[in-house]
Amino acid sequence: MLRIFTNSLFILVACVCWVFGSKAQPTPGKEKIVITFPGEYRWKSTKIPKDTKGIRGTAYTVKGREEENAPVKTVTVTTIDRRYYPMKAEGTPEEKWEFEKAGCPEALLDIVDRKTAEGRTSILYAIKATKSPEGACGSTVLLTYVAEGPTALHTVELSIPQERYTPELQQQWHDALLQSKIE
């Protein structure tokens, strides 16, 4: 009887570990942010080479027939392992805004969403009236989502031409970025 109880207890403990073990934290160096991109375009991913293993980058570009008509051509995702670079999301929008203001003094910072859950912060912000590498000041809106994961800091950046930054497009990207998941 004791043997049956011991075996049953062992099976119960194994099942509980299996069920709750699947929700464990990501392994350092393997954590990533998953974004559901707008479905009307076909997206191609390309790894961005970095000098260190603690920083990983991916560029997502629109490919296909709609490439020329897409308001967002490239989305850049960067993951920084916090075991090598202990960075926080807090203060990131202001630092990026100061950097953009150095080139375009009229750049404006708009914090769209800020959340803190389980001690981790995520911030969605837009810097308006900035410039793209090939454009002039005031020609671009830089939309950025920065999120702290269990082992890494993730940033998602995209540039939208000022004339294409409609409320509908703004809402589409806000929803896509805020619904992203860290795995």
C-alpha cells in the first residue's frame, strides 16, 4: 500500500513539474520578442551582424509587390542581454529624444503607453518631426517600443514618413507593438 502511494505521489509531482516547468523564464541569450506584423505586407527577416554576442539584431523589411507603397519599409528589432549590459527601459525615451534633438531641434517626444508589471517596464513612444537618414528634419516619425524581459531589453524601432502617419496607421502599429510577447 505504501509503495502504491509513493508511486502515485511521484507521478503527481512529475506532472506538476511538467505543467509548471513549461512557463519557466527564457534562457539568457535565447530570449526574444515576438511581434505580429500587419498582414497586408510580406515581411522578410535579416540578421544584423553585431560585434558582441550580448546584442542581437534583426531587420524586418517589406518584400513583394507592395514594397513601394508600404509606409513602413523596415522594422529593426534589437535584443540586449542584461547579463552583459544591465540596461533598463526607464529613461530610454528621453535619451533617444535628446539624441534626435541634436540633429532636429524641433523634435517632439510623445509617450504613448507606459506599463510596469512584475517589476519590468515597457514603453511605447513616438518622436515626431525628426528625420530619416535620407530625409530632412520634420520628415519622419520614429515609433519605438522598448520592453524589459526577464533576461534582456528589447527595442523595436520603425520610421514612418510624416505625411503617411495617419491615425489609422498609428493605431495599427500601436496595437501590433503593444500586443508583442516576450518568449
